[in-house]
Amino acid sequence: MTARAFVEFIGVEKAFAGKPVLRGMDLAIGKGEILYIIGTSGVGKSVTIKHLVGFLPIDRGEIWFDGQRVDQLDERGFYPVRRRVGMVFQNATLFDAMTLTENVALPLRKHQGLGWKAALADARRRLAQVYLADFADRYPAELSDGMRKRAAIARTLTLAPEVVLFDEPTTGLDPVNARRIDRLIRELSRSLGVTAVVVSHDLPSIMAVADRVAFLYQGRVHALATPTALAASADPIVQQFIAGRSSGPMETPGF
Amino acid sequence: MSAAPSLPVRALAALGRPVVAAARATLELWGVLIGTLAGIIRSYGKGGRRPRGAVLAQMYAIGNRSLVFVAVTLGFIGMVMMYQACLQFSRAIGDLSQVGLQFLRLVVSDFGPTLTAMMLATRVGAGIAAEIGSMKVTEQLDALRMSGVLPIDYLLVPRFLASIVMTVALTILGAAIMYGAGGLTAWLSFGVNPRTFFDPAMVQPRHLALGLIKAVTYGAAIPIVSGFCGLRARGSSEGVGWATTAAVVGSSFAVIALDFALSVGALWLFGGDL
Amino acid sequence: MIGERTLTLLGARAIAVTREVGGIALMTGQVLRALLPPRLDGRELVRNLHRMGNRSLPIVALTAFFAGGLMVVQSAPFVKRLGATSLAGWAAGYAVLREIGPILIGLMFSGRVGANNTAELGTMTVTEQLDGLRALAIDPIRYLIVPRVLAMLIMLTALTIIGDLVALVGAAVVAYLVLDIDWRTMYFSFADNLTPHDFFHGVYKSVAFGAAIALTSCYFGVTVKGGAVGVGRAVNAAVVAAAVSIMLLDFFITYATA
């Protein structure tokens, strides 16, 4: 058995209602790196990370995490994986019937076995780390998108995951808040050694934060390189995406 | 300024608040009823604009799609009621000769209309509240008003008329199924002679009248209460959800309360005997 | 061809119903598995008990009062005609304890608590909060569903018991005000003739109804598809399914405990 990367996708295929989305995707992610998955809308970026935590089953291929094959696991089999691979959803998905503190305290109570009061105190501390101490007792509906995302990140971190998946963390945020999220992701990687897999099409984020970038096109990894190498690529399709041109060699289904 | 109000004052306020709210809600409910009746006069009187086929469309929505639901539920409950009634009669009087007559009276003048209406309250009431509520919340009602159409005329009047017609129709069907299922049970489980059971001469006109009046009243009440809840929907889809559940509970309760009121009224009218 | 189209519609409907029944059965299995051994979120259970009880007590009490009065109005004249006024209480009480009480209270509970529950769970599903729980390795069944199912079961049983009492009081009040039957006659009529078996017959039913309402409302809540409109449709479907379940269960329990 060859030594595998920390996270590895091998020949993954997935189709929805007969329409193929992933058509043989191969991707190896190293421990501790920040990998961005980029591409146009609908190309299968979110689908990829959802496969890793078992929210979607794959049609064909293999997915490996830390030397264990995970694509065949059932819902209960995925729970140990989800303790080590956290996911921050695109719309934060905080529990809207609870305050921020209660949101963050819930996994603490469930997984660290803390009592309610101790969990609340620990939650407050964690919210302070993401600069949300003043809003700890507010409900998600009262907060801005940026704040919700930060709270969601704090909540995901309560499980001390080794890998965190981010589904478009800066989409819809103003530039200032987007850069704050970027910084958070960088800090996570540097100080906690977290492996970050980020789905994004936010170019400034990509260039500033990514160690490597995987460019998805037509269901496969079309290009895999560091951000600077990618930006300097001669590939016309990559160039069209980076330059943000509406017309070019890229086929964009649905337009 | 003195300290917080004393306990008796606070208790009174706590009691009074729901009463005041209930009174206000009742007044608004009446307003919807009067408004709907006025809308009928407006639409069908001289020079009124009547949306073509609207009433028929609503009749289909209410009636056809509730048919199986009403038939199944009333059939089962009919069997159960007859079973309990037979048990009760054997225990109390020892003979089952009167069961048919009494059961018929109950089905025609009470349970037929009431249970049918309660089933319709859940199905139809929720639908009306959800439709009107989501239109209110997405400001489509305001858009209607801007084009010179009163929401009550356009939305509530057809549903009101359709509901009355279909409630009566479904009540007749439901009562027939309930009585038939009951008769089957009496025959199969207790050996009651079916001929004594299905004797058409047993039908008493005053029971029929009471049953019809109840069916019409329920048919009127359900859309009014549900429409009222829909019109009060606030906020977003969550508000529509609250409106829907309020409509179901409100319509069901209205049916029970009206049943009680009309039954007592009938009792008084018939001089203490049914 | 009318025949062909009706058959197709009926067939499609039958398949849909079968799928729902299957789904509910599956969820029941998951709930039961989480209960043996019982590992569920105690806090959530208490919170739901509180909410559901508070929310439905007033309407259940009012409904029960009127239901009791209604049964007296329906049965007492006939009983009086037979000269058996002392049986008036029993006649009404029998129907209330065994049938009318559990069914009406069940229907009201379904409308008030069941529909709300479906709407809540449905909204959580649509806004991906349920996925959020799964991503945190928290089992939605253990954390969300089981406490709600238990809470609804316990609450409906408790409410039915309370409602039965209120209904008997209502019957007595109405008998006095409308039919000139005094309290004592009614009280003795209840006490002498109504058996614990009558009472428990109704309680068994309320337990079954509670389970049915809980499972259908949770099922339709978590299987919502299609955004806010889907939530509305799920609430409607849940309430209708609960009503049908109540009637069917009533039938089976009546005959089973004959």
C-alpha cells in the first residue's frame, strides 16, 4: 500500500439526475496545508467537500482520510470522521433558536461532556477569540453575515478538528470582513496546524491565503499549483477564470 | 413614582390582558365576516365584478381533494361510535332496539356535520390561511389593493361561498358513510337487524334541519376564521406558519363551540327534548 | 380516458402514501433504537415538555369543557325520556372518557403542537440547521427528534387526563344550567357508573395518538423539500396524516381492548 496523502480523492465520479458533475476527480491534500478549490458555479466544488463528510454519497471512486477509506461509510460510520473533519457552511447555519454562546456551547456539552454552565463559559471565551465577545448573547438573526461566519467557525473549532472545510467563506461579504475571515483561516493553519480546504471564487482570498489551488473544470482537477504559478499559467481556460472574462474558451453550461 | 404595582393589580392585569386580546380578536373576526358578506353583495349585486369560475375552482380545491380523507375518517369513526353506543345501550337498557334511531339522530344532527367540519378545518383551513398569509407577507395583498381590488372580494368571497356548498355536500356524504359504517358494525358485531336500521321513516326533519344549519354554519366559519388568521400573518414564512397553525386550531375550536351553541339552541327550541 | 387517468392518479397516490408510511416506520425504528438504552438530551426533553404543555393547555381545557357539555346535551334528553336521569352523567361521561375526549383533544393537540413542530423542524431542515447538527457529529434523532416525540407523548397523555376531568366538570355545569340536573346527581352518576376501565381505555388511546402525532409531525418536518412553500405543504400533510392516524388507531384500539 502506497503512503497516502492526508486526504485523497481518487477517480471520484458523481452525477445528479443523470447529469455528471464530477467526472473522475483526483486530488491529494497534505496535512497542514491550505488548499483552495476554485472554479465556476456548479462545477462541483461544494459537492467535493460534502463527499468528504458524508453528506453526499459518491457514484464511483475512492475517498481516503488519514489512511482510512471513508466513501463507503454509513451515517453512523461518519460520526468519528466528522469529529476530525469540521465543516463551515456557506450560510453559517447557526441554530437560530439559540444565542451565539448557546450555539458554541452545544458541541462542547455533547462532545467534551461539559456541564451546561462550564460549556457556556468556555463558549464565551471562544467567541472572544473571534472578536465576538460583545455579541455573545445575541441571536443569529440579529447579526451580520460576517459575524455569523465567525461564530460558525468558532463553533466548528470546538471539536478541535484536524481538517476544516469552508464552503465559500467570503462569498457575499464586504471586503473588510472578507479579509478578516482570510486572516482567521491563516491563523488556524499556522497556530493550530489545521488542514484547511476552502471552496471559493474570491480571487484576493485565493491569492493571499492559499498554499495550493485546485482548479476544477468539467468535473476534473484541471490545474493544481501554487497561486502564483496558477496566475502565471499559460492555460487559456485558467487565464479566463483568473482574469474574470465572460467570454473565452471556457464552456459554461446553462448560459 | 411608587414601587412596582401590587400583587392584586398585577394579577388583574395578567388576567385582563388575554381577555382584552380575545375581545379585540373577536371584534376583528366579526369585521372579517361582515366584510365578506358585504363583499358578496358587492360582487353579486348590481354592477358587481365577479371573477369567472372562481367559486367553482375553490369548490374543486376544497371538495374533490378532501373526499377520500373525509370518507375514510368518518367511516372509521362511525364504526367506533356505533360499537361504543351498542355497548352503552346493552349496559344501560339491555336492548338495542333504540340504537338505530339514536345513532341516526346523532349522526345527522351532530357528529356528521361536526366531524366532517373538523376534518375540513385541518385541511381547508390550513390551505386558506397559508395562501392568504403568504400573499400578505409578500405584499401581494397590497398590490391587489393598488389595482383597485379588495382582497376580501377577490380571495375570501369565492372561498366562503365554495366552503359553504362543499361543507354541506361533504357532510351529507360523510354522514351517509358514517351511518352506513355504523349500521354494518351493529349488524356484524351485535346482530342488529339491518332492516330496522336502514328504515327511511326514521329520519326526522328537525334533525335534518339542525344538521344542515350546522353544516352551513361550519362551512361559513372555517374560511372566515382561517382568512382572519391569514390576514394577520406577519413577518416572513415563519409568520405564515403561525397563521396556518392558528387557523387550524381556531377553525376546529370554532366548530366545537358552534356545535355546542347550536345544540343548546336546538334543545331550547324543541323544549328540552331532542 | 377517465378510467385510465383516475387509476393512474389513484396509483400515484397509493405509492406516495406507502412511501410516507414506510418513512414514518423507519423513523419510528430510529427513535426506538435511541430509547433502548435511553440516551437522549434531557434538557431538550424538559424544554419541550414545558413549551408544548404551556402552549396547549388553555385550548385543550376549553375544548374539553365544551365537549363535555355537548355530550350531556346530546344524551341527557333521551335518558330523561327513559326516566333514568341518574344515568345522565354516565351516558355523557362514557362517551367523553372513551372517545370524544381523546379524539378531540388529540385533534386539537395535533393542530396546535404537531403543526408547530412540523413547521419548526421543517424550517430547520430548509435552512440546513439539521445538516449543521450532523456536521458537528450530533445525531439529530437523539438530540432533536426523540425529546420531541417523548414530550408530545407525555404531554398529550397528561392533557387528555386533565381534559377528561374538565370535560366531566363541563358536563355537570351544562347539565345543571341547561337541563336542570343537579350536581349531586351528576357526580354520583359519574362515580357509580364510570369504571377505571373506561378511563384507561381513553388513556391508552391518548398514548397511541400522542405517538402518532409526534412521529408524523417529526417525519414531515425533516423530509421537507422546496423551501418555505415546502414547509407549508409539510404542515398540511402532517396534520392530515395525524387526523387519519387518530381515526385508524381509535378503531383498532377500540376493537382490541373490547
